[in-house]
Amino acid sequence: MSLSDTVIRRLPLYLHFLRQQPENVQNVSATGIAAGLGLGDVQVRKDLALISGAGKPKIGYDRLELIDALEDALGNRNKKPAVIAGAGKLGTAFLEFDGFDDFGINIAAAFDCDAKKTGYSGSGKYIYPMADFEDFCRTENIVIGIVTVPASAAQDVCDKMVASGIKAIWNFAPVRPTVPDGVLLQNENLASSLALLSSRLA
Amino acid sequence: MSLSDTVIRRLPLYLHFLRQQPENVQNVSATGIAAGLGLGDVQVRKDLALISGAGKPKIGYDRLELIDALEDALGNRNKKPAVIAGAGKLGTAFLEFDGFDDFGINIAAAFDCDAKKTGYSGSGKYIYPMADFEDFCRTENIVIGIVTVPASAAQDVCDKMVASGIKAIWNFAPVRPTVPDGVLLQNENLASSLALLSSRLA
């Protein structure tokens, strides 16, 4: 079963909502989920049908079964190991953010070219010097790389990621690096999003 | 002149690239910018024509003039004041990130419901208790609100922002809050982006 990008983007919302419900909530309705998330009823029902089948009339979905189905769809049973390149403010925030663990990836470590940053971060994850990058990624079978270095270093870091066997790159540097065919690249430019919001205000 | 969303999203990339060039670089070509950012030549030329006119044949654009034109288009002459609600890891990273200042907004302060967080952040910006939110926003004419609170608090915070005169909300909580007509809402779900990247790997 292949889900569309827009459906996949909504699955973490459902999962987060269901996990936030009190322990004693056994059943949830599509209507309740839709209201809680500010989404449409019909959309929620369609999305959930794709990953779990229909809810029972007047009862809805078993909450824990639906959580299981969402975790399966998001690959949480088989977490993909990731690394962060660039332990500046954004990189460190990501390293210490436990929310990513819920969505099918496990951040194994961060790397920084400044050797003074080597050591444990606040969250107990390790920041290594950049010189150890390729060895670490090969040994730990890292498949996802998160780029939080300055723009001027982003292409070099992406090249290093590709050379280290990484298959998907999530880039936060404000450039568009190039990667070979077969490597996924997702550019995330927070400044661009902010510029867009700000311009709409004008 | 009204620019499309996709053009506006690229303007911060150009601006960042031009500012990163050495001081003694007087002229830049569309080809050089395109190569530096991994974009297409034709696209760069079209985008720049919209905000600054065409470059001179064989010379290109005057770098400083182009920076001025981009800053104008992005509203940097008239920075819009913003606040952050939620001084957790992501909120604090944003508060200390100086990159937003370059793109037409000025983050004035952060707010948190935990009074123990009150005080100066590492960057010298102040974190206030949530009780001061409306007064501060009214006094400082805040127009943009950045939401980095947990999902369960996001709707309350958005309501408070709207009641405080905020006109555009940039929401990082994993829910879709509702806002009245006339208020802009941009949802940014990093977990959703990561889920999408991770699922493409499967």
C-alpha cells in the first residue's frame, strides 16, 4: 500500500493526538479526532481507512489498535537511524528534541567541525568531531542525515553523507545542495517559510 | 507588484547567498547565483527580474543593489515585530537564532507559562511569564506570533494571540488550530516532514 505525501504528513498528527488522550479512553471516533485537530471529518475517515480499515459504527476506533496501525504505517517498529551534522543552536535543539523518536527515526548522534563541542549534550546524546563522521555512519548503518550547518558548508556535508552511505538528507541550510540519483533530499528552509508568512501580512 | 509564494520562498536563498560573498565581489551573474544555490539559470533570472530588473549583459547585477532590492521585497526596511509563545527547546532555539532578523521580522521576546523560565535568554532577549502576554503585544504592536508550545496548549495560545492583536501565526505545535477570518495561520510540522522523508526511504 502506498500512501500519498499529503496523507503521510497527517499521520503524525493523528498519532500525537491519540497518544495525548487519557489512558482510560478506549475508543475514539473520526469526528472526535477531526475536531481535536481542526481537520475535516471526511478527510480523517478516509485517511484512517487507508491504514486501519473503518471504525465501528457508533463506537469508532479502538484507540490502542489505531496507535499500532499508525506506528506501523510510520515505520516506528523499525526505526531508521539518523545523525545530525552541525551542533549549533538548531542542531542541538533537534538533538535534544525527543519528538522525532516517535516518528520512525532514532537520532544516534551529532557531529560538529568544532572539536570543542565534542561530548555529551543535555539529552545524553554524543556530539562527535566531524572527522569521525564516515566511520560512525558506516558502523551504525545510518540512513538519514540532518544538515544544520551554515550554508557555506552544506554541500561538503551532503557529499560526506552520500559517501558515508546515507540515503536521505533533511537539509536546513539555506542552499539547495545537489545529491546523486538515488539519494533523497528534502530542503526545509525556515527563513523562507517566515518570509512567506511575513510577506502575506504586507 | 505581487510575487507568487514559490518566488517569495526563494528570495531568502538569494539574499543569504549574496551576503555570504566576499566584500570585494562587486558584480554577480544569475548563472553564478544559480550554480551557488543549485537552482536553474532561467528560474534565477526570472525571479530577479521581478524584483530588480535585468542584469547587465556580461556583467550581471551589482551585488549591493541586488541585496537592497531583495531586502525591500522581503520587507526588511520595515521589520515586523514578533513574539514566541513557549520557551522550550524549539522556542529557545528560535529566540537565539539570529537568522530571522534578516528576513523582515524582529523577535521581540518569548513567553512561557512556567514562571521559572522568566529572565534573559542566552541571546539577551527576555522571556516573560505568559500573564504579561497581551499587555506586551498591545504595547509593542506585535503582529506575528510563533507557537512553540505543546499541542495541548496550542489552541489556547492562538486564541490569546488573536485577542492580543496578532495578525499572523506561525504554528509549530502538531495540531491545526483554528483562527478567525483575517488572521493568517501557517502550520509547520517538523515531525510530518520527517515522517514523509522517512517513509520515502522504506
